[in-house]
Amino acid sequence: MASIKAFRGLRPRADIASKLSELPYDVCNSEEAREISAGNEYNFYHITKPEIDLPKDTDPYSSEVYSKAAENFKAFVEKGYLVEDEKELLYLYTLTMNGRTQTGLVTVVSVDDYDKGVIKKHELTRQAKEDDRIRHIDSVNAQTGPVFLLYKQKKEIRELFEDVLKNEPLYEFTSNDGVYHALRAIRADDQIASLVEYFDCLDLYIADGHHRAASAARVGRERAAKGIKDGSDYFLSVVFPDEQLYIMPYNRVVNDLNAHSKDEFFELLSKKYKIEATKNKTPLASSSVAMYIDSEWYMLTPLFEISSDPVESLDVQILQKQVLSPILGIDDPRVSERIDFVGGIRGTDELERLVDSGNFAVAFSMYPTTIDQLISVSDSGLVMPPKSTWFEPKLRSGMVIHAFKK
């Protein structure tokens, strides 16, 4: 089934690993990246968001940006900030946030498996975002950020991980957001061979990083068509067991009530939901929604039957079909400028702040999508609504890089 391989990881020197590794390129804008990296010559945004080293009015998709990425990447290698391992290895990447730990396998996975659906998706991708990462991969000749995958836990893999976790980390640190990170190498040939064999019986699921996966797959296909054999037929991933992962809710805020008064809005809602004032800012059960409007919280409990369809039963899809589209007039949340999405890590205080500011009329605090729901949608070959899952903690880019052969 899933084909994984050991590879020669390009990694930061242990003494600068905490200064070099950084959050994914797409979690902040260019100005935020400039502020984060200020005064830190090692920061990985110099490679993944290289516009920070160009004039502020530079188009982040201009050719100068990708050239700067290549220049900075080369400099990081030449200065010894990044050093390649002498042999092909696998790695374990451990993250701990708020007392909860998850450990994943850093490996490279097959583009063919992605194309054949062995690596299963649940999101649509945008051409423009794919094109951006393709140009970045081609410029630096490497995959700098991992795709976040999951698998259904297997006893043999758990036991092998437990054995490797006894080893000293190559490096470990706590990042500014309070998350603990540790990287360990799997050097033993028998352990590597066992993991390759174990994963050969598994499907893999994309948890986060659909655009990174799609971009890497396109680069691999294009280079294979040209007869280039440089390792681009596999892409960088961290693969976690399903039992360790945690999905936070992806909440919604809407600018206005679609020309309805508050009373009219509540009347329309009452035909579909039982509405009760509440002190709870998060729903206690699936299909219920906590709503914030006019400085008050309300719990919405559905009066309708919930579908058993993998997509139609998702809380975000229920809200879309029952409230956002028919009542608030938001037919396509992918393009509507009247709706915004708030990751669960920002909490319900952020929902209150946005509504209280007057910029938004109403907020919806959602029950999170579950891992089982993600797997069910993926297994069915279906697509989730936009902004259905928010995974924490975020994987750091720069912990390990997959550089292509020259």
C-alpha cells in the first residue's frame, strides 16, 4: 500500500535548531514574517518567505522572490546552518502542547501513491497556491515543509516508536508558542526496514498540507516525464498515528445578518433550532452550535434529523446548509467576503472580540470535526467544506528538509 523511504535529511545544526525552525509559510503574512525573523539570520522564513529580505512593496509571487529563496537556501548550506546526514535515515518528530504529546515518523512518501489515492485527500486545492509552491520547490530544489499525514495506529509501529524514543534527541527545544519539539534519528537498518514493511500495509491520510502535497506531486510528475531521477518522485512528510491527534474547531464569523433584523434572524433560526441562552461558549455535543450575538451566547440545538452521509453529517456542513446559505445568504464560503474563519487555537474570546468590535454581526462556535469523520470522508473519496479542521500543534518547517540530488 503506502511506500515510504529513508532519505538523507538536510537538518539544522543542533545549536541553532531552535532559532532556525519556524511555523509553516502559510500561517502568517509577509509583514508578520518580517517581524518574527527580525534580527535572526537563521530564521527559516528567509527561505520559505524570502520576500522579507526584499523591499516591502515586492510582489511575493515575483521572480525575484523565488530567486531570493534559492540564494538564501544556498547560503544556509554554504554557511553550515544546514547539514546533510551522511546516510539515509528515518526520524521521529515529537511535539508536546498543553501536556499532550504526539510523535510522528519523518519520511518521504511516494508521488505514485498520491496519484493512485493510497494517500487520501479531503480538501480541494487552488491552482494559484499550487503554482506558488511549485516555483518554490523548483527554485531551491528541495521540499522545505512537510505534509502532515496520519495513519491508523498499528501495534508494531507503536512498539518500535517506543523503543526509538529511548534515544537521545538530535535536538530538542520549546518554541516561543510554548510547544516542545524534539527530533530523533532512526539509524538501525533493521528498524528502518521494519517501518517500511509496516507502512506497506497501510493507507495514509492528509491531515494538513494539501497544497504542499499537490505541489510536490506535480513537481515529481513533471521531472519524471523529463527523465529526471533526483528523488522528487517522493515528498517530505511527517506521519502520525490517529490516536494521538487532536482537531480543534474551525469557527465562523459573519459580517451582517443578510438584511434581517435580529428578531427576524432569530425567527428564521427557530424553525430549525431550539435556541437557548447559555453560559457555554462551546457546544457540548456534535450538531449543536454556540452562537454569539449582541454580547450574548446562545446554544442552538437542531430540530431536524442529522444525515448519515460522511460530508452532510459534518457540523460545518450542517451550519452551511441550515444557516449560512439559506438564512445569511452565504452560498459559497470559499469566495464570500462576508464570512471569516477563526481557528480554535484563538479561542472563543476572539469570537467575542470580533463581534463586539462591530465588524461582525454574529459568531458561531463549532463542535470540532473528529479524526474518524476525516477518515470517513477521505475513504469515501469526498471533499470536506472549506476550513473544516484545525490541527494543533503546527509542525515546524526546517526541522528536516528533503533536498533533491544534484
